[in-house]
Amino acid sequence: MKKLFLFLLAAGFALFTYAQQTQQFKVNVGEDFAPINNEQGQSTNTPSPNVKPPKPDYTAGNSAKVVTIREIGNAGNAFGLCGGSRTYMWADNNIGSVAFIHRMLNPPGTGYLAYDVSIDNGATFEIDQQVWDPNNYPTGVANGNARYPQVVIYNPDGNTDPNNAIMSLFAPVLDASNGASWGGYGWGTNPLTAVNPTTPTNMGYSSPGDEYIFSVPDAFHITTDGQAISYEPSLVEGFFANYTGYLVYTSGYYDDVTSLFDYQQELIEFDITGGGADVTIPSQKIAFHPDGQTGYMAMLTNNGFNELAEGAYYPVLFKTTDGGDNWDGPYTVQLGGPDGLPAVLNYLTDELLELLYEPPIPDREELLFTTAFNIALAVDMQGNPHLSFVVGLGSGTWTLYTSIEGYPGCGGMIALIHAASYDGMNTWFADTLTRPYTFRGIFPGSTGSEIWEDLRPYISTTPDASKLFFSWQNTRIENVDDNTAPDIYCMGYRVADMMYTEMYNVSLFTSIMWQSWMATASYYVFDDGAGNYEIPFACQIMDPDDNIQPVSFRYVDDFVITDEDFIYVSTPEVEQEIISISKNYPNPCRDFTYVNMTLVEAAGIQLEISNLLGQKVQTVNFGVFSKGQHKLSIDASMLESGIYIYTLSTGLDAVSGKMIVE
């Protein structure tokens, strides 16, 4: 299966000079950079003190819903769930099932894998079901030890019986083919409801040769037609090291004969700037539309195509419309500069800029912005990509500033962004979801290894991809300056009219309050068909002072967002006229009249028609339109003769006109 990549030409696309080099901070700022989570003894760096500027409004995000916290499985240490927004959990609405993958206790050993499974929407679980035995790896238990597992549920088309579904895992193993420890993939399957299997799973493996170099993949997804896909950057010698210039792409379908996924692997050439250990691809995700054909690979890196981005990360995407047979790209998201996202350019307050910089304060379009080191991806019902990531001021050396020395508390240095494109990635729309209170938590171990955890953004979707749910972990406790006592936060987004819910603290007033460590969310949520959407979450309970102690896992049941919760329009990025319209024609009209509409950015459009008494007589939700010109049709066939006022609204801007119905 050959992949076709259409690379953009960089000729004539000049990089702006990094403005930060000529701008002087007047306060000491703390830098954070891509973490290395690894109990095999690879080196780590010591971060700057994580001290923050003045704290924000504490009332925001303190709304709670009644949830149930369920005890599920266990593991021998805290490393199995660390390392970012991987696919540790998968829910399937058609069979009311959810699977959660993790490492096991010792004995039998932390290189063994188990899953916890529920077939009643998370109400009850079978836990610690062993599905990976490193002794079965061809070269023995030491080489077969698994790390950082991911999981999906394969549910054959049309099936509504959990007994006919399959749990499938995908994990790196320590076969030492890539550096001191890393290299090799392991995968396996188990009938979803076959608990306590006598033969722990059907196992497959791939140990790389000279051509393939495996490390630790972040991306794992299964399409509705049953294709499981993973990809990662090919790195020399392990975790966060020299990039070889290739992506390792692994995909396959379930084989009824072998009871395994028949994975095929290939290398995809993809150049990024810098190379070496300084710049690589710290995070990557893959997701597909419910049709199984339109999909995206999204990653954080720098391929030299963006202005004002030297030494900084930004999102880069590839797109397929044929189920992954062919991919187009790369497409990049411009963060800063004259063509940057307004949500990024404007999230820093004037007061914060005055605090940070010596006069003259730089123009916002001169600032260097960079993402942090985790990205979330989802595909909506119209086949459009949605991203979630943290942005901050960049240092020009692949790091971002997250703190100000001498200003305890929090506020404003970073922002969690929702970015989406509604026109084939020609333009991007973005909102600031929140300005997080803290960024990074560092958890020591008695053996000397550290775990570094950032916000871990996730995006979950309804099965039809009409609603999205953004989640992340953050510590919002007064006088706590690090992300070491996190709660789970979540807010919903309705695609058709671009409406948000408020921000909820999922773990508020529960047994996992301030200890929702390494929180994870399912890509799909449960939809009861009556406007109630239950988002599955899980986290681990650990000793924050010793990461090698055993941990236990918790499942968040009954966190439900309803249709009535979508009450907020997209946050205004800049004060500007978003929508303009022509006079409707013909006017007077009998059946239909038409309006030419121009949008300066993507927006959800709603039509309201009122009579001269101000009584609303008709409402139409047109859905989301991309930036540019559009022709709208207004159906007046059901209206009585008379004069009416019609209003087209984006939620942030509205225009009205008068029409006469004969």
C-alpha cells in the first residue's frame, strides 16, 4: 500500500527573523521543554522554577456534575500511563462497552499488560485481565516487556453484542533493537468479554531491521470499517533522540483466521527543520471521520514552512480521503506573525506584556509563539479537523516560557487552544479554551527517575462526530504552582452552531479530587440518542513522591453533558464585523428569496425571521460556513403575506434585512 505525499514548495517563503532575539524581558521567566519519561535510565533535564504571574478568576471551571468514581485495575508503578495523550481507553456506543489498557502489578511483572472492561457503559468492570505475556516474545521475557500500551475495540459492522467484539492492544516492547532498551512493537487481541483467558491473548510482534527504527508511538486509532492504524517518527536510539527523516506507518485489518490484525508497515519520508535531538516530533495523533475514509495525521514539529517560527513547534497535518491509501500534505497551522491565529496573538493581556518586556513593548505580531508538547485531534461530522494544544511564548530553542519568577499564583503565560479548519485547511479558526493555572507536574522516584506530565489534552466525539468534548488535567489550587495535584477539566462543543458548554471540573468533590494523575479520555463517548453524552475518563492513584510504587486506576462514570449545556458562543478573538450580507432577491418574493453572505472567518449561521410585532415566526440553523462568500436560500413559502425582518447571526455578530412576502 503506497502513500502519496504532495509536499509544498518552500521556495520564496522567507522565515521572519526571530523577534525575541531583539526583545528584552525585564523579569526572569521559567522555561519548559519536551519531557522525557523513562524508567530505563535515560537522562533528564532539570526545569526552571515553575512560578507564575498573578492568579486568574478561581470561579471559572468550578462547576461540577454528579459522577461516580469506580476502582478498576492496578499496575506496578506510575510509568504505564505517563507520557502524554495516548489512546489508553476506547469506548464503543453500539455495544455500551469500554476498555482500558495498563501494565500489571509485580508479580507477574510490569512488562505484562492487562485490560479492564465494562459492557454496561462503565457501571461494572472486569479488571486486570492479562492480555500480554512477555515470555511469549520470540527472544524472551526481557525483550518482550511492554511499555506505554494503547487499546481500541474492534466491533464488526452492525454488531450490537459485546460478545462478538474484540479488544486489541498495541505497545512498544524492550527488545533492545533501538538503543539500550527500545525497539519492537507488540500487539494482541482478545474477545472483549472473554475474561481470565487461559492463553493470554493472541500475540503478534515486529522487531525492526536496518530499515525500520521503532520507538514509542503516540498515535493509535481504529476506523469504523475496522482498520487499525498507528504511526510515529522514526528515531535513532529511543525516546526523544535523532530523527531519521521518516515516519513509521503501521496499519491493518482484523484477520478471522489468525485472530490478529494483519499489520503492514512502511516508511514515509517527511523532512523537518533542524533535525538531530533538538527538534523532532514530540507528539502525534491520528483520527478518522465516521465514514472511515476521511482522516488526518496531526503532529507537532517544524517543517520550515511557517513564518516567525524558528526554533518553535506548530501543528502539521496530512489528510486522506480514501481510508489511508493516499495522503496529501503537509498542511501547517500558522500560530504567530501577521497571518497568525487571533486567539494566539491576543491571549496575552496588555498588563502581562507590560510586566514581561522592557519598553518598547513588542507588537503582538512580532512575538514568537510555540506549542507545548502534546496535541489532540478529532474529525467532525463534516470531515473537518479539530486540534487542541497549549501555546506560549517561545524561546527560539524548542522550549516555551510558562512562569515568571517572583509572581506566585498563576495567569496568562500559556493558553489551551481549540483550532479547526472548515475549508480544507486553507484557513484556520481558533478559540482560547482556557488559560491554565499550571503547566507541568514533576513526580520523583526513589530510583532517581522522574515523570514529567503536562496538561494532556484530549478531544472526544459523539459517534456521529456532531459534538466534541475537550478535556485536560490541571491543578488550580491557591499557592500550588505546579501541576502536581490535578483535576480533570472538560467542556463540550457543538459543531453545527459552534456553541460551547461551560468548563466543568469533572473530579471536583470526588475521591480523585486533586489526585487525578495521568488522566485519559476515550475518543468516542456514549450517546443515548436523547441528548445526553457520557464521556469516559480514567486516571491513576499514585504516590506523587515515589513513582515506582504500585498504583491503582479509577474510572469516572456518569459524567454527562446534555444538549441544554451548549449555551456559549465561540469566544470573540478580535472586535470586528464577522458577517455582511446583500439585500435579498427577489423582493417581494413568493416562495424563496436569496441573500449573498460574506464571512471574514468561519462561523455557524442561524436565521431568525420575525414579523413587525417582533414575534419570531421561523428559525433555521444553517450550520458552519467557511470564510468567504456564500449564497443562502430563505424559504418563505410557509409565511403569510406581509413584511418580515430576517436576521442572520454568528452568535458574535448579526445583520438584518427586510423582506416582503406576497
